[in-house]
Amino acid sequence: MPSFHDLGLSQSMLRNLDRLGFSEPTEVQSKTLPHALAGQDLIALAQTGSGKTAAFGIGLVENLRDRLFAVQALVLCPTRELADQVSKALRELARARDNIKVLTLCGGVPIGPQIGSLAHGAHIVVGTPGRIQDHLRKGTLKLDRARSVVLDEADRMLDMGFQESVEAILAEAPEDRQTLMFSATWPDSVRSLSGQFQRQPVDIRVESGVANPDIREVFYEVEPGSTESAIEGVLSEYQPESCIVFCTTKQQCDDLAEGLRAGGFSALALHGDLEQRDRDSVLVRFANKSASVLVATDVAARGLDIKSLPLVINAEPARDAEVHTHRVGRTGRAGEQGVAITLYTPARRHKIERLEAARTEALNWGDAKTLLDRPVQPRVPPMKTLCIAGGRKNKVRPGDVLGALTGEAGIPGSAVGKIDLFDFQCFVAVERDYASRALNRLEKGRIKGRMFRVRYA
């Protein structure tokens, strides 16, 4: 595999990559960067965690004309969370150049400040399709100087119903632009979009590595109406610190999460109907170990940055083998052992038979009776999350929150977990034994000399 020095990058970019700890390119980076730097269109099949943001980001930054203070690159993302992650990564890469401005444009926040930021100009814009379209309609965003457009997680964007918006946005960019598409799967909708808007794209496939020998898969046939009880049995047996339960519909997510909570499990639902504020709260609590079970649709769970996931449960089979592989591949990462459990009713047996026919090895079958007979033993999450009604716009920093907890509140630093800062609120995880004390002290005390409302998330 070539090193970054073999890819013809500028010396300033090489120094910056070294500072960022990029020792050698990942597979997707080594395969895509030569084409991205050369201005070619490409479509890359790569999973989350493969290094794809740097794969297109390095090329975008290297190809910028810094004296042209106009939008030269647009990155479309399906969700605000992914857009924020991409923007952060691009800003780090852009340190290789002087005075490069990266702007994030997403829904769920007021549009006025974004219009003000656009008036001052930007080199790279990262955003969600709906909000980008809003700015194009208002004339506050111009793409006439855009040389590159990136569609990140293209399949997920189309799954979420953004096809018309994406097509309208691409039609606003110059015809001779470079179009880069990154996708985890290769459905007809993505093929069609590529055929419509790309010019002889280079086709790049990166092995996802999800067929990990450290993943143990077990399949259980359950009777209709007993899925929830079987899931409680799985959770009681494995006692996972973190687990994603995949469902097909939003209603199924809500019903299952509610049923699991009634059984004593700390379960949260994640799907496309959640308001952005609620989605932020759910993702924060799951990532910081305040909730152990995330019940999610495939679309909602894509792009989640969950480092360690010991257990995945399919409440029912995925619609095809590719989606099943993507679900299962979320566990057993980074050298850790993972378990993937798939439940199916007799009416869904044909999906399992199709999956089995596509494999060379036999499936591992389990006895559903053992799950249903197991005593229900919910695991209590180690953390609780406090929500503080103050964030970046209130000049609150993570260090201020940590100082208030370890100083006035007298909480040991080791008992304070992840601190997630948003524009107008902040979430902080505290060990369960200290949570009540932390809440009482913060309600009566001050953060950075100011009093903020504090509640449990």
C-alpha cells in the first residue's frame, strides 16, 4: 500500500497529516485519492469507519484555489450529526492551507446566522440537502464556482427521501464539476443518480471487513408475538453495555423501545421522525453509557460513531443480505469479539433461507425456548446524563462544566464521563451514584459565574 508521500501531496499537507497522526493511508484513501486529486468523478463503496472523509477531504483541500473566496466544494450529508463530523475533519485537514473557511449548513437551527456567515464567504460548504436547497432558493448560496461536489452516504440520503433535493442541488452546480459519491451499499437509486450526474466515474470497492471471525452469529425462529420477550432474553443473557436492536419501521422502534422500558431495560428509540433536539439527546445518552439499548431503523443507525458494540440484535431479518451484512458488521470491530442475534417468525423464514443460500458456511441455529425461559435481568447503565441549558453560544466549554462538577459540586473527576457540547445545551455523563449530588449542586451553583437550568436528560 502506498504512503501519503507517494500520492503527490503538498509538503504542507504531509506535515499536517503527520501532526494529525495519519501514519499511512487506509485502503479507501489509497484507492480514491489519486483519482480525487486528478479531478475525476468516482463512486466508492466504503463503510463508516473506513477513513472515507479524509479520502475526499484531502483532495478537496489540495485542489482549492485559496485566493478565490467563493464556494469551491460542496459536501452533502444525510444528517446534521454526519455533517458536523465531516466539517470538523475538513477543518483539521484545512490547517495545511492558510485562511480556508469551512461552513456547515444544516436544518434544525435558525437560518439567519447561516445567511450572515455565507455573506462573509466560504471555500467549502458542508450541509444537509434540505437546508442547502433553502439557501439556493433564497440566493444566499451560489454554486457557480463549485469545482467539486461530494455525496457522502449517498444511499442513506436517498433512503431518507432526499433524491429530488439532491438532483436539484446537482443541477445548480457547473456541468464540468467533479462529482464524488460515497456509499455503503449499491442500490438501484444510487446507480441511477450516478448515471445521471457523473461522467465515466472510477468505480472503487473497499472490503468492509464485516465478515469478521470475531463475530458469532446465531439465528432463532420465534412465534409471532414473542419477539419482544425473546429480545429481553437475549439482553438478560449477554448483559451488553451497548446494543443496537434493528427494526424495519419507525412504529416498531417506538413500540419495542416502550416495551423494553416497561420491562426495566434502558432502551431508546432512534428513527427519522425524531426532532433534531430529541435525536441529539438519544445519541448522546447511548454513546455515553447512560442507556444500553438503542432500538433503531437501518437508516437512522447509519453513520453512528459507536466505538464498542458487543451485541447487535435483528428484531426481524433485514430486507436483503447486503443490509444484513451491514448491520452485523457494527459489532466485532477493533479486534473485539461481537455477537449478532437474528430473530425471525415462520412467515419471514424465506429471508433467512435466501441469506443461507448466499453463504458458503452453514448458519448457527439457536433454540428460542432458552431465550423465552430465561429470567429477565435488565442491566443498569453505569452513567446518568445531565442536560445543562447552556452551550457554545453561551460561551460554555467542557472545561467549565468539568470544573463546576469537580470544584463546587465536589464530584471526583473519575466519575465524570463524556461531555457533549451543542449550541444552546450541554450534556454531561456522571456515574449513577453521583448523579443526584451533581444535579443538586449544579442547580444551586454556577458555571462560569452564571446559573443555568439543569435537568436529567
